[in-house]
Amino acid sequence: MKKVVLLVCLTAGFFSAFSQNNPTERQLIENTIQLYFDGWATGDSTKLGKAMHASCHLKNYSNGKFTLFSRAQYLSLFKPHERFPTVSTRIVSIDITNNMGSAKVEISTAKDLFTDYFNLMKTDEGWFIADKVSTRTPHKTFDLNAIRLEKETILEGLKRPWSMAFISEDEVLISEKEGDLVKVNLQNKERIRIQGFPVDLEDSLGGFGDNTGKFEVLLDPDFKTNKFVYLSYAAKSVKGRTTKIIRAVLENISLQQIKVLFTAEPYTAERVHYGGGMLFGNDGKLYFTIGERLFNEKDEPALPIAQNVEDKRGKIYRINSDGSIPKDNPDFGPKATPGLYAMGIRAAQGLTLEPGTQKIWFSEHGTHQGDEINVLKAGSNYGWPMKTTGKYRFAEFAPQAIPGNVYTDPVWSWLQTVAPTGLHFYRGREFAAWDHNLLVGGLSKGSLWRLTVENETIKSAEELFADARVRIRKVVQSPAGKLFILTDEVNGKLVRIKNGAL
């Protein structure tokens, strides 16, 4: 039996290596097109030239005028520059016959959508773009005054929903902090309870303000193939409760093959500040937040929890999807918790990826004021509780300076208490004037904020729905770009935000 298992493992390893060393023709074409994308977006004529055959010509017909460029003429139009964050690229379709192929691709900029049709051919040196025809379509633009915000309730009766993940445009997973993990069909409103949630879930709530329950639900980037889902929740033991991160296979309506990826010991009596935010970065790694778990600074030890690299609390982590530790993680010393990526965190929940970049942004709960927006950087210390943009709950708290520590300032903090939760960079045409704006939900008094971003600077902040506030836990967009919020209520709602001016 052992020989059979060994043979299966060796065979699987062989085919995996074979697949990596012998990519398909489609993958080879995609590599050529990606080289073209990278060169176009950064003005790198060398990359563009490597993607295009020496005989390549580029043709365009617009406003009654035919234009023909040779490869050399086309490359001369480009000058090196930084990649603009508003540029996005997409391969729409690829068709292959023997050593010939065709592809339709899109390049979207702040103003225009470029649609290109490539003819490709494979030579002894690989796949090249042989010819290209293209067209340009200006994006529809809208004045801010043309936006008329409307709310449409899609679902209600949710038990303080915390997170949602789109399986498709019409099917979602929703985690209820005080309820279930449910699969919902947004068309017919059918709800199915997902079975098999871990039995160590702590769901006995102590009252309003108790953070205990289910938190994030996140799909693997390759979910359609592996069916992996990632969940964070408050776990209990005889010693108390803490945050736990797990991976499971979603088989029909049941969680199976559950694997614990992280347990934020120690278990303690506190029922607050678990963290639990999760996302996958562009690097394919899983990032997640773990809260400090204290409510009042008077309970801090001599070396504060979030400043102690040996304590799992008050940190942000980066791991591989199977729980192993990436070799390129920052080094916090031999005694640091494996997977540690950043520290000095009080109660971060929301994480979001900035489109067109590798940057991850996160929200952070303060005490009295001190609510922040930060950009996540490897090895950074965000200062809690050594420094804060707000006030301490325990006025007499005066932490002793830690020699050698360097702290990273937030990119934004509010003058009032917002209690920011899930945040999201908007991309889309329904609210065209909001493109690349950061939307942030808040629990305190219920608020939704729109922040304009330039590099790592917040240029302006606007509170939306100021006359109809509701506690907001999450801001998300569907695969088709529809904008939704989850409301943090006993009768929680999934609400679509619409532009009534369209």
C-alpha cells in the first residue's frame, strides 16, 4: 500500500512539474500579451518590442482616416513612466489553430477603453503579435452633481451580518456574527444554512458591544477549482476565547476537511477586539488581522501586548494558503510569532487591496477618536498603544518608551469616532466620478465615507447618507460592479447602493 501511495505522490509531483515546465500554448500566448500589457502601461518599449514580431503592423481607422504604423514607428511613441494606478488590463478571448492565434484584449485608462484585436503566430522563438487593429471608446463621465444616491434592500432578517463573498453574480456566502454561515441566491432570495461549522465557535453573546461570533468569509482565488473557503471566528475553550482562522472545502452545503491555520493564543475572558479581517494579496498570500483583545489600557502589561512580538495579539499576519510561512516575510527576530507581518495594532478589521497596485489598506478602531486608515507595509509598527491619534480610555495610561522602536503614522484619522470596519476601493461606471475612491463603513452612529486618494494621501472625505445613518459592517462590489453594504443590526440587511440619476 505504501508503494502505491508513493507512486501516486511521485506521479502527481511529476505532472505538476511537467505542467510548470511545459506550459500550454494558451499560457504562452497569455505571457506574450502580458508582456505587451506591462510595456504599454509603463512606456517600456523594450517589453513591447519583445511581444511584437519584427514584421508587425498596427492599423486604425477613425474619423474617416486610416492610420498605419510599423513596429518601429509604434515603439517610438512610448517613453518610460510609472504605471498609472487607473490602468487595468484584460484578456477577453483567445483562439488558437496550430501555430496561429487571435486574441481580443482591453486596456482601460482613466479616460478611455482601448479594445485591441491581435493576430498572433508561433515561430521557433515563441509566440509573437503579428498584427494589431484597435479602437478607442471614451468612458462615460458624470458630474458629482449627477449622482443621486439611492438604497435598495436586497435581503433582510440577517443576524448582524459581518462579511460576504460572491460565488457568482447571483450567489453569495454571508457570515452572520450572531447567526449562521448562509448561502444566498440573490435572485429568488433562497437561503441555505451551511453545515459543519467548527463546534468550538463561541456564540453565546453577553449583550450589545460583545464582538463574539462569526467574522470573515473569504473565497480562495482558485475557488472554482479547489472549493476552499477561509473563515475567522471567536473560538472557545475552558481558558476563555480567542480568534481562530480556518480553511475548509465547501462541498455542496457543508464545510469539510477543516484545517486550522492560526489560533491567536492566549485564550482570555475578554469578548472584544478579535480582529478577523482577511484577504488575499496580489502575491497569493493570505493576510489577516488579530486584535489586541483589551478594552482598557489599564490592563496592559509592562510590555504592551501589541508591542510584544511573542504575543500573537495586536498584529497582522501573512501566511501561505495552507498555513505555512512565506520565506520572504519580514524578520522580527527568533522569538517572534511565525507569520508576523506588522504590529502595533489595536483592533483592525477591514482589509482591502488597491486596484492596479500591490498595496493593502486597512482600517483601525481607536478609543476616544483615534480611528485610522493605514497602508500595510512589511515589518511596520503602527504604534498602539505607544501612540494614538485619539485619547486613551484610561486617562492615566503612560506607556514607557521602547528604545529603538520606529512607528508608522496613519494616512488618515478622523476627528470624531467612526469605528471603521470594512473598506473597499470603488471601480466602475455606475458612479464614474468615484472611480478609485476608498469607501469605508462605520459602526459609530452609522456612517459611510467616501475618501479620495492620491498615492498614499487622503485628499478629501465625504460622509454619505448623513441623514439616514445605519451601522455598516461591510462595503463590497459584485463581479459585475454593483455596490453593496451590509448593515450591522439585529435585523441586518444587504443593501444595494444605486445611482438614481442613470
